[in-house]
Amino acid sequence: MSDRTLLIDLIKRLNISEGEAVLCKGEEYYRVLLNKTLLRNLNNTAKAILCLELAATNLGVKFDRCVGIKLSGFRKQVYQNHLHTIEKILDLDKPVTIKEICSQHNCRNVESLAGEILEKFRIANNIPDDVVQSHYVTAAVYEACILKKIKVQKSHFITASRLKSSKWKELESQFNELVKKEFLSNEEHEENKGFDKLFEDCKSDGMENMKMKKIYNWKIMRCGSKEC
């Protein structure tokens, strides 16, 4: 099977839209990667899948990583490690922008708000404008989605941030506090506090699952996300 045929077959199996554009960019990455002496422990199929994800990300095209991981035969963490290694080899590990994150997660309407959140976070934490890192950008877009009640999957943002879950949790908490202080009205802030207390009271009182579920569903309706 030729390299191009392999890539075309994988694009079909991954159900990638805008396949021609992704194929062109993916083929470019794949050729460069094959000429590198590193990553000899990766087979060509795995390299092709990883190149296609990078190509799709670069073009703002949706990529199903779950399918990619399955086809590669790797565990999730191993897959991500190889992906980041290839990014560095191809010199693609430049800082991500708010526009790119919004494009990847189909939430372009929060771009302006995410920029405001990031700027306030940068100023509050004395972060120089020229060293704002990708995980800050990702967290700002995530918080903007929550504020706008847009349903998103937190796991996708954690992956994009390249942080471990524990580190993401710490960062998310910092951004949460900033958003509550700078962007929520007093009424909304009190409503959030009231819900959090109610939810904790239910857990401590050992309420049955059905009541907990009703309250949890109310949270989803209010926040627009399961993960806010």
C-alpha cells in the first residue's frame, strides 16, 4: 500500500470532513516525518494517524481522537505523548491562539469573551503578554463557553491544554475565581453559591440518587454543561 493510499484509507475510517485538504496537509507532515531518524518504534499507520490529527487541528477540522487512538493501538497517554513528540519534530508546537482553540471546539462566538478573560487573568497574575502559554488560552476559552452556557466536553479541553488532570483542576479553579469576581453579576454569584451549598447538603445528608439526579439536571440547565 502506498503512503497516499494509506492516508486516504485512514481519512475514510476516521470519517474526517474536508478530506482533501486534510490529506494534502497530512501527506506533507507524513513525508517530513518519514525522513526523520527518530520514532523508529512507530509503525507507518500510527505515524499517519498522528500526522492526520495534526493536519486536521491545523486546519480547524474536527478529528475523532477516540477512533484515532483505537486505530493506532496505543493507550491514550502513549498516543498523546507521541503526538506531542511529533509536534516538536515537525516544529508545530507553537503557542496556540484563542481563535484556533475556538475553531477546534466549534465555539467561535466566545472568541471575544475568552480574550477578555485571558487578559484579566494575565494582568491578575503578572504574566507578560509575550509568554502566555497554551494552557492559559485553553482554560480561558473553556471558561468563556461555560459563561455563555455552551455545552462542551471538559476532557477535550484538558487534552488540548496538555496538562495532567490534577494540574488542569488547579488552573480551572483559578480561572473560576476570576470569572466569578470579574464577569458574574452579584445575583449570578449568589445563585452559584446557593446551588453549591444545596448540592453539598444533599451529599452529606445521603439523599437518594433520584433527588440528586434532579438537582444535577438543574445544574446542567443552569450552566449549559455537565462539567461547569
